[in-house]
Amino acid sequence: MAGPNTLEFTDANFDQEVIQSEQPVLVDFWASWCGPCRMIAPAVDSVADAFVGKAKVGKVDVDSNQQTAARYQVRGIPTLLVFKGGRVVDQVVGAVPKEKLAELLTQHTAA
């Protein structure tokens, strides 16, 4: 489902992979039955490829990982959160173009 550089985050690995990450992290909260989620999946994968070494990009399946979705009050999907230093620093809800996702991450990867 995901591209080779798109990580899979779960309730079990979220703190280690996202909260404790040295790099900014873009997290896509999604579900397999969500049309808009499937629509933006290629954009998320593309951004993951573009930011290798600069940021992490991954997905959380909200059906399998309800604890993490609830922790960040994800009510609508797709919801994309940017984490930096263990905190949410930006968010977008809904299907957005790849350029918007890249712009979002660029703001937080620049020194």
C-alpha cells in the first residue's frame, strides 16, 4: 500500500518513531475505506521519497491504532500532523495536493 520510504506507525512504535525522532515527522492518519485517504496516498509517498534523510513520513491506520488517533484527537481523515521535537507543530485535514504537503514539511526542515 505504501511506498518504499513511507513508514508505518502503530500504537506500539509511535513514541519511538515519531515523538523521539531527531527529524521532523509527517504523520498521515488514514483508513483503507477512506476515499480521500487513498486519493492522497501517492502524494504522501512522493513526499516521503523527496524528504529522505531530512524528515520521516509515515502513516497510522486509525482502525488498527485507535489509541494513537484518540491521543491526537483525530476526528476526520485524512488528518496529517507534523511533529517536531515530540510536539505537533502543524496540521492539515483533508486531501491536499502534494505541493501543500511538501511545503508543510519544508517549513519545519529548514534550519
